[in-house]
Amino acid sequence: MAHGRLANSGPASNSDSTATILHADLDAFYASVEQLLDPSLRDRPIAVGGGVVLAASYEARSFGVSAGMPGWRARQLCPGLTFVGGHFREYQRLGDEVIEILGAFTPVVERISIDEAFLDVAGAVHLFGPPATIAAAIRGRVRGEVGLPLSVGVARTKHLAKVASQVAKPDGIVVVPPGAEHAFLEHLPVGLLWGVGRVRQAQLAGAGIHTIGQLAAVDGSVLDNLVGKGAGGKLGALAGNIDPRRVEAPRAASSIGAQAALGRRQATTGLLHSTLGYLADRVAGRLRASGRAARTVTVRVRFPGLRSVTRSVTVRPAISETLTLTERAVELAGTALAQHRGEREITLLAVSVSNLVEPACQLELPLRSGASRARSKAAVGASRWLVDRSMDGVRAKFGRAAVGYATVVFSDMDRVPEAFRELAQHDPRSSE
């Protein structure tokens, strides 16, 4: 078992009490749960998945195994790798138990995924001691009561607390005192910044930018030209530790969404229908599960080079039916592509719904002559809603794969188990 550590990036002072934001992140969560459930897997390289690596333990990562990697490649890198199936209900249960422990220290807990959350402990220091002491107490309770390793970063901003928790891994604590933030960030790799994935990291490396300090020194206009005006401004602010966001307690979701990365694919009609149908099925299912319907539908299409366009429509009545949402999404994507005829390939499609309301689905009575021959849109919507609810019931009892629309069932989008995808993208405030 790794021992937690307290690492200060500079000398402590009385002003340390202002660094009250914590980012708590469970280490190699899915793999750690599997090792918890089966002690024979502890200290061994394991991967969750099969054909594709969904998650890897630290022991497997040391061989170069990573999430998203084909199973054959993972076995090639690590001949002793053990693949295990996912216990998705256990992931949810144990993740929820950890959030309950965090809530015992402060009500200001913002859960951003199944295995990580922000806390603001400014109002708790008089009860539990300084933030570093609270972080240590949280780690101790999570390890003792749940049995999972947890890393915690402590800082004045959300962005910096998250970076600190990554530096603390595995199973440690890093506190960044006020006044030492820039020194702490200067030599860290840009890949630790929020929103810098492999593509953006390679893009920055091509310009000779490898560390956060180097990024902070780049002129804003140069950065805008390099990665785009919006992204450049955000990256520059984070590199300079400018992050005014507060930790927010849970509130009702204002939107629900899902997205699918496609690599580089030709924007064919078949691809639009299969992918958007798959995404609409996920989004509409979550809408119905929450007892809501949506008045606004938004589709995002991303082209090579990270260029993207969005199109939205507000509809009446509000919808929660899978087929109706699919139709609206396909129409919006078609409009976006028609207005960008020079783009032949797409790399991502996303569907989101907002302006959420209580559903008002009613069956239409055949009061007028001829109504039995031509059902109105309202009647079609009601019929679709009833079919969807029936499928929801079957899926709840027998699993998501038990029934579905043909465009979804035969789509190649379901290579990653839906349960894993839902957990990985869980966000109580917004699912996109």
C-alpha cells in the first residue's frame, strides 16, 4: 500500500488558510475497484475490458498500457496482463460512498465525474483543522471505510487543485500555498492543464511549448493564432493560474448531452444516421429517466483541425422520444454540413438538449372525421413515447443490449460498454 504524502510547493505561511479548494481524485478507479473486489489481483498489472482497454492499473500503466488501447497491443506491451470484466454497479456504489464521505466534511461538494470531486472547505476549518489536515482525514476515511486509494490537491483555485491532485498521484496529497502557485506550475508539462489532450499537447509541442511556464510566457495573440482565439484565451488564463470559478454544490441539470469521437470519417448520410441515432438514444433515455422533456436541441459537428460548428432549434411541443430527437439531430447536422461544403470529413458529433421542462405527452382522441386515417404529429409523438417507455422497462430489467432501435443495435459505436461510458461521463450538473 502506498503511503500518502504531503508536498508543499513553497514555504508555509499564515496565508495558507486561503487555499481552501480541494480536488479529490480516486486513483486508477476502475482497476482499483477490481483489485478491491478480488484481492488476488492486487499489485498485478490488470486492465478492465477485452477488445479495448477501458481502464488500466498503475502496474499495467508502467508497461505503457493505457485506456482506449486495443487489447492485442496491451498484451503485447505487457505479456502478464490480466483482463477483467467491469463491475459497473460496484463502481457506482463505491463512487457514491466516497462522495458521502466528502459530504461529511463540507456541504460544498461539486462532483464532476464518478471518481472525482471538488470541495470548498473554507467553512469547515474551524471544525476539522487546516485544509491539509482535512485532506489527510478524507484520504484516511476513504482508505479505511471504502478501501480505495485517493489523491488530493489543495490550492486557491479549482484549476490548480486539480493539477495538484495529478501531481500527488498515486495515493498522495499536494498542497500549493498562496504565493507559490507560479513556481509550482512553471516546470510541469502542459498535458496537466484542463482541456489539453494528446492532440492539443502535440500541437503545442510543435511550437516548442512543453511546460506550463513556457505556455504562460507566450503572447496572447500568438497563442490565439496557434490554437484558436477561444482556446488560446482559456489556456493562457490557466497557465497564469487565473480561474475565478467557484466550487458549486449540485443543482438540477440544465442540459443533457452525449458525444462521439469519430477519428476522421467521411460525412456520409449513413454515418450521420447511425451516430446521431446512437447519441439521441442515450440522451433521450436520460431525459425520460429524469422525468424531463426538452424544448431546445443542439448538434455540434467537429471537422479536422478542431474546427467545429453548432446548430440549434427550439421545438414545440417539448420532446423526449428517441426517434424524434434523432430526426431533429440529423436535420441540424445536415444544415451544418450544407453550410460548410468544403468540409468532407468530420471528427466528432455531439447532441445535447436544454430548456428542460416537465413532459406533457397526451394521446390524441379521434374526435374529427378522418383522424383515424391521418394521425397528427402529437399522436405520433405519443406512440413513440410509449414504445420508448416499453424499451426503457425492458432495459432496466435485462440490460441495455436487450432491445433497441436497429440503427443503434447495429451501429459500430457500441464498442465501449454503455454502463462504462455512462459512468465515465457522469456529471450531475450537465451530462455533456
